[in-house]
Amino acid sequence: MVGAKRGWIARNWMQLPQIPLRIGVGLALLWHSAPMVLTAAGHENFTHMLGEVGLPFPGPNAWAVASLELAGGLALILGFQVTLASILVSLEILVRIVTIYLLGRGFPTPLPGQPALPDYELNLMYVAGMTALVIAGAGYYSFDWSQLHPQHQPTAKPSLRHDAAGRTKTVRKHREGMNV
């Protein structure tokens, strides 16, 4: 086996880029959505901005949108249902881009002392990152990976074996051609 002598990173490097992408997009979603869900002033500000652009039922919609972004950010960080979370949050952000930014309703002004909505450039970056996660999957070190590949955990426990002379030595197990 030629590939058996390579290190774990060399064999599995294509699963590693998803980790910082998941954590980065997830933290950014949490950063923007947590105040809208967890503080009264943040929720009031978001409700005000949704009402200002003419969205129907701004109060319930503010709860729904902010809760979706908060849950989606947590799901991305943990790697839990990454495809579903990415699709739902991306659709919500695309609806935001179309209804607020592209239909000419203008950028809503926040209440005094409160943050504004992210510009459309940041929203497009969210969608691009989540589209990459839909295509590539959650990667190693995620709940999704451990559920889909229970036999291919990224680490393996060494086992003890005895050689012909009776000496004990540690040997790593091989699983279906995967030297871990």
C-alpha cells in the first residue's frame, strides 16, 4: 500500500476546508442574529426595520427570521444538518436581498444606537459560503459526518499485538483501506 504511509492530513485534506468555513459562517450568523433574539432592544430594532420596508407582520417575521439565523448558525458550528440549515438560511437571505435591497424599498434605518442590517455584500458572502457547504458537505468533526460514516471516525484506537518473539507492540487498526 503506497498511500498507507502518508499522514492523516495528507490522506484526508479534502475534508478539512469545511471546518473553518462552517465555523466562520456560523459565528457570523450568530453575531448578527443573537441580539435580535436574545435582547428586547435588538428584537425591537429588527421589528422596526422590517416594518419600515413594508414587510407584513413585522413582529412575528422578526422572531422567525432571527430564530432561523440563530439556529442555522449553531447548526453550522456543530456540523448538524448542515445541508438543511444552509439551504433554509440561504433562501431566507436571498428573500431578504430581493425584497429589501433589489426591489428598491431602500435600506431601513435602525433605531438610534442600534446596528443596521448587514449590507447585501455580506449577505451574498453568507449565501456563497453556505452553497459551498451544501456542495462539499459538513466534513470531518461534525455530527453529519459521524452519522453518515460511523465506521470512518477520524481517529482510531491503537491495539496491542504480540510479535513472533512475544514482545508487545502497538499497532494501528486499518479500516477498509483507511489507515487511521
